[in-house]
Amino acid sequence: MKLKKFRFYIDHEHEETWVNSMAESGWHLKKFWPCVYIFEKGNPSEYIYRSEMVIKRKKDYYEFLESMGVECIHSFGVWAYFRKRREDGPFEIFSGKLEKIKYLSRLNTLFLFAALVNIFVMLNNIVLPLLRHEIHQEILWVSSLNVLMVALLYVEIHRNNKRKKKLQMHAHIFEA
């Protein structure tokens, strides 16, 4: 039995928590696309799921994860979902706090780039029609979507920066 769910997430940790709660109730992720998740019915609490931005990950990275009992469920664009049997013990993609900090920095770089693209598109959609005295309501709607996207990306960048600071504080505590 399959189940299709529609959700919008920018926060990867909230998304991952939701996917794991679905797995706890017996729905196992099979595929995903932006805002669309396909689940298959299975045994409750059988797997632990983790997501990762996999830009610049090579074949040997996937082979390493596979040798650790980790299965790549599906990848789309720069994102991938992995799972491991719960009975095999805890499952974290990142081996330590410093690796997680670097990952959050890579995420923020991607989000900043996406925000800048949206700002550029928004300015292009507003300034050029204003110069030609041809501003239309449709342009304002599209531009408002760009503003919304920039705001969402800003919130996520801010959230990731808070996570990084917390991890850095914990890393310093354990180094001393």
C-alpha cells in the first residue's frame, strides 16, 4: 500500500523529524520531490531516516554509507534520503559537531544563493516594467512570491546560524 503526502519544508531537521514520525507509524519513505513524499506501508519503527544535501558527494561516499548498513532511498537534485535499520543502532550522517557545522555552512551558502537569485528576479520584475511604465498586477504577484521566498530563506539561514553557534559552544566545552 502506498501513501502520497504533500508538505512544504525549508527546515531539513523538521522535515527529517516528520519523515521519522511517519516511519514510527509504519510508513516508509520511498521517493520524494519538492513538497511531495511517497511512502510505503511496512513495519512500524523499522528504520531511522536522515536527509542530506549531497552536492559534491562521490560514489565512494555512497559506498562507505552502504558498508555501514545505510541505504540511499532516493535522491533528487542536491538532496538525498538515507535510512538504516533501527535494530542496528543509532544513525547519524555526521560523525561530529565540526562536520555538522560545516554542513550547516554549506546549507546557508545554498540558501543565500537562492535568496540572491530571488532578489535579482524580483528587482528585474519590478524595475524594468517601472522604467517602461508597464507595471501589471501579475508582476506584483510574482514579486510578492519572491519576497516570501527570500523571507523564508532568511529565517532558515538565521535558524542554521543559531544551530551552528550552539554546536560551536558544545564543541568548545568538550575541547577544554
